[in-house]
Amino acid sequence: MDSGRRARSVPEQLGLAGLGAAAASLVYPAASHATGISLPCPLRTFTGVPCPLCGMTTAATSLAAGNPRAALAANPFVLLLAAGTLAMTALLVARAAGLAPVPVPWGPAARRRAWWAVALLAAASWAFQLHRFGWI
């Protein structure tokens, strides 16, 4: 059954996920304080080794609280995610208003480049976290 809606592109889906994460970063500190429940990194909890996303919750909540210095210290890649979320939000609004064209599906080469970019960013983030926690 066709609902008349087009499928969202991967960047649009990531932008929507980023908006959800931004909303969570505004709510999480109060919820954590009220319940005493926090979200530790599973890899670091069980092995002591930080993951590439270690510090991202702290970074996102710090950025949402208006403390970019603390956000950068926890995980500087939060700024890339925030910028991507803002760009995708603008694109989603422009597409919804009919001001931007419908996305063209990515070909295999574009998908490969995107995966390489993600892999390189994850490796750089992991190197940062390993350095931050004294592993390298």
C-alpha cells in the first residue's frame, strides 16, 4: 500500500536521528539526575578500553547546556555531528517546503566513499579517546 510518501535518504535519516539525539541531550541530564541512572560505555565498562564514541553523551549534553569547551574535551567529533544535524535539518525543511529537489539515490561509488569517510572519522575519534584515556 502506497501512502504517497517517499522514502527518506540516508543523510535525511541521519539528520532525523541527530535531531532525536539533540532532544535526548536536553532531557538526559535531568532524567539521569532524577533517577540516578547513567549510560556508561559498555566497552569501557567491561574491558577498560574506550570506544570511538566514548564521551559522546557528555559532549552532547555539554553542547546542549551551552558549554562547547567541555563538549570538545569529551569528544570533539560532537561538533561534526551537530553541524551535520543542522545541515540535514535545513535540507529536510527545504525539501518539505518544495525548495530543494528530491534526493537522488547514491550509487555504489558514493556509498563506498561515505563508508570510508565514516571509517576514517571513527578511527580518528578512537585515536582521540585512546589518547584521552592514556592508552596511546
